[in-house]
Amino acid sequence: MKHSAIEIGTQLEAAAPQLRTVETMLHDMENNAAPDARAVAQGKSKPFLPTMPAAEYEELKTTLRDRMADKRVEAEADAEMEALPRAPIVLVGPNFAGATDVDGLIPPDTHGAVGHDHFVEVTNSHIDIFVRTNPSQRTSISLAAFFGYTTRVLFDPRAVYDSVWNRWVVTADAFQESSTRQLFFVAISTTSNPLGSYFIYALNVTFNAGDFWDYPQLGYDQDSVIITANVFTASGGFRDAEMFAVAKARLYNGLGFSVPVFTGLRATLAPPIVLDQNARTYLIAASGGSALSLYTLTNSSRPNAIQLTGPVSVAVPAYTAPPDAPQPGTSTRLDTLDGRFVNASTQTGDFLWQVHTVNLVGYAAPKFYQINTATSSLVQSAFFFGTSTSFDFNASIAANSANDIYVTWTLTDPPRGINAQVRFSGFDHNNGTAYSLSPGIAAFTSPTFFTGGRWGDYSAVTVDPRNTRRAWLVNEDILTNHDWGSRIVGIGFAS
């Protein structure tokens, strides 16, 4: 790899941010602050951008259709997969409808996080803030009004809660304004209250004329907020993944910054949520074949001393991109993406937890990894899925500092007539060191099939800062009109 910022001096410059209050945002929304019709049309037509050539991606998905074998045998299951889950994880909190499609943007890209008093959900077009003890108390703001930007449509939003510093971090990408200007927005709450005020940073992330900054991911360690993204050339080819980190001391105090940008990185590089004071921060990518690519970040908050080294190959069982998921009652299949890591990892001690969806004998199935970062080696990995005939995808994972883990994913099961489910599972570290997640529990089953084709590019599950034996998830579902909705669910361990 190369250190582009150190070797060629690429710097990302940001002036002091704009301070915006929720009252101002709501006022702007009431005055119809929204992108113009042409910008909205652009947002509605954006395809998924695989990091392999688009024609190769389509050919792969076509080839994978209807080539199914016994996935339970392949996954080396040692018990009936449709029995009750081994992990004592249950619904312990609310289970309620989240955001729905109000602007015609597909997919929703559901993401969010739980804080001490609120749950914040972000989707393509809106941020929805729920009071956690009474989810009917909801504040909904368009992303345009939230960030104060209407020139282009905003997409690929993410939200995390930093429970150490009690700050919300919300990001979103905008479509290009020109060949030399594409904005990426970072919002930092000034307190733990997501209904208060925010520092809004607008960053121009075009470093080569015509490039497109796509699929940004959001993580943090004890000192900095970490951003990664895929970059595509003007002709549509994948250039590389890029990464930058900004000191919390500057972001959380509303100060400007200048930081190096690392380029030439492996596709869809996932940053972590770091739970401790580890001096090293680990980023990881699923590069294909029989390895994962592990990078080490040090001095993340110090622009003049930051270092990114790697990648080191972590040997894992071979994997390939998954087939798309069929649905009962329609020929429309749901896109299960290209085997990438779709969300931040969790880093605690010497362990890094991640999950992605890959091919399991003709089915889409999530596979989780526990990686020892001290030795750059795999501790364990395993598939998880609902039934012997289900397609399972769109998975996210989170862990607490004790290495209890939580997952959410989507399931469809045409032979059983099951439309898209919001599903979850978890494993209590007190139950041993060999983690098992199948088959999980259905939190919500959609009443019908989806006609939009593009399923959400990611989901989210986050550990509850009030009780780390609990977690909250947000994932996509389907409304009775065949359009997308979302579900927010509280889960945890029974004892």
C-alpha cells in the first residue's frame, strides 16, 4: 500500500463548521428546503457500485442463481438449524416501525445508533430521532434541512453515538456538483442530546477531477473519528478506497482541521468502533479469495504523526460474492451486494469482530469473524442463517467489551412463503468460546414482497450505553404497498 498523504501531500482542509440547531432545521424544512427535481431524479437513479466491473458483477449474480445444495451440511451444522437458538438472546426493548419512504429514494440504507435517552435513525432522505422510553415521541428532519444543503441529494448516511464523550456523529454523502466538487458532510452534536445543536462540516472530497466518493463508512477510536470510502473514476471504474481521521478534540469543539488522506487502499475498507484505549486501531477489508486485508492505524489524531500500515493478509476460509435473494410471490430478487463488509467492525482488546454476506452453496448467508489483531490471525468464523432454505443477508455485528456479540440481518425464504424478515441473534461470552448464532429470531416479518429491486446497502446494531448486555438494531422491512419501511428493535440477554 502507499501513504498518499505522506508521500504526495494530499490534505483535506476544513474551516470552522457551521452551528445549526434542530429548531433551525425544522424551520428550514417547513419552508420546503429540498433539492430541485433534477437533483432528486439523480438520487433515485443511482445504481449500486460494485468494486468489480459492473458487467462482471451482473454476470456473477446471474451465474449464481438456482445453484443450491444442502447448506446445513456445508456449514458443518452440528444441530438442527431450525431449533430454538442456543444463545439466550430475546426481545427486551421496543419493537416499532421506523422511517418509511417519503421521497422515493431507493434503497433506504438504514443506519442508526442508541444513546442514553434517544435512538437516532438515518435513511436516504431523513434523520428520525426517537425518545427511547416513548418511541411515539419522534422528530423527523430531512437530511437537506439537517445539513443545510439543497444543491444535490444526500445519500449513504451513517450515525454513531460516542458514549465516552456523549456526542452524536452523523455523516452523509452528496452527489457531485461538478468534476472538482463533491461534498461529504459530518455533523457533531454539541451535547448528548440529538435534539440540540450540531457543528456541521462540509468537506470537498474530490481529490482527482471527476472522481466519485461512494459508500462512506464511519468509525472511531479513543482519539479520532475515522472515515473511509470507495472512490470511482469519471469513467466508472473503481480507483481505490480512501481513509482519513480527524481528532475528536477538534471535531467535538467545533474547530477547523487539516488532515492527510490515505489512498490506494483495498476496496470497501471498514473502520472500527474501538471500545478501549488500544494504541493501535485496525481497519479491515474483504478483498476476496481466502484472505481478509488488515491495516493498522496509529497516532490517528495527530496529522503530522499518523501512520497507516499494511495490509496484512488474515487467512480465512475461501469466500465469494453471494447470489441475490428471491422472494415469494414475485420474480424480483433483492441485491445482496458483493461480499463487502457493510458496516463498522467492533474492536475490543486484541479482538476485531466483523461480518459479511457471501455465497453458501447457492444461498446468500452471513459469516462472522473473530480476528486476533495481535497475531493477525483468525480465531473463529461461522455462517449463520434462519432455515435450510432461507437467503440471509444485509448483516451487521456489534460487540461489548466482554465479547458478547449481537447481530441483525434480513431473511427471505420462498419455499416457506416468508417475505423479508428483520432478524437478530447474539451470543453470551459466558456460554463458551465457540460462538454459534443460527438460527436467530424474527423480530418482524414483512406482509408482502418488495418491488424496488435495490435492497438496503446496510443495517446497524449498536450496544446500549445504559446496559451493555443490551443492544438496539435498525433494519429494513417492507410495507403493504411493496415499498420500503424500517424496524427498530431492542434486544438483549435474558439474564
